Amino acid sequence: MASAAPSARELTSRLIARVGTRSALPDSPAIAAQLTFQRAYRELVRSLGPTGFHAIVGRALVLVQTEHPLLKEIRIDGPEAPTLDRVTAIAHAYGASAVAAGIEAWLEAVLDLVGQLIGFDVVAQLVEQRPLTGTRDDEDDR
């Protein structure tokens, strides 16, 4: 019997835990959240296409900005190569925990929207794929 598909919240938690905090620096929670967001974005944009997925990411951002207004200061540099701009600077201004919480909420909203469209089981399969060691994707997350 197949197990139930994870919720967007469960999936976000698993993805964040996989990246972890690789250092004791004060902004490491924000960096871990940033890396997790970028990896999930990269995996989903490959499968769903850059234009439509970028629109979903923008919609998710609007949905969470009320609760996490500091996200108004983060920008994505383009639909095909996601880089969350200014995360470190914003972490110094608001605190790494607040920035991490905002990015995690944003990722959860993205996964929720995509899950509603294509199913949470498919989303989980797409974002939990592990790149082969030594590939460009593996290097991007270091």
C-alpha cells in the first residue's frame, strides 16, 4: 500500500532538514533556507517550465508577505536560474531566524500551490530527487 503524500509543510521541513545548517555562523539558518528554496525551485522549474513556475513563486510570495513582510526585500533574479538576492544582508537586519522562517513559509506556499495543481505526491518526487555527487546541481548547493 502506498504511503500518503506529504503535505507542503512536511515536505518543506524534510527539505530544510536535508540541507541543514552547515556552520555555526549566525546567518546559517537563513542560508540553509535559501539553499533549500533554490534547490526546490530548480527542480520544479525543470519539470514545470520557467514562466509558469515563476508566476507561482510570485503568487506564493504575495500570499506570505503579510505574515513575513521582510520578504518584500528579497528578489529572485530570474525564472530560470533562481538566486534569492540580499538574503545575508536581510538576515543581518532582521535576524537569521526571521529570514529563515519567511523563506520556509514562502517555500511551503510554493509547494502547496504546485501540489494543488499536480498533486503532492508528484511534487515530493520532483523536489526530493537527490543529484548525483559531482554533478553541477550537487556543487550548486555547497
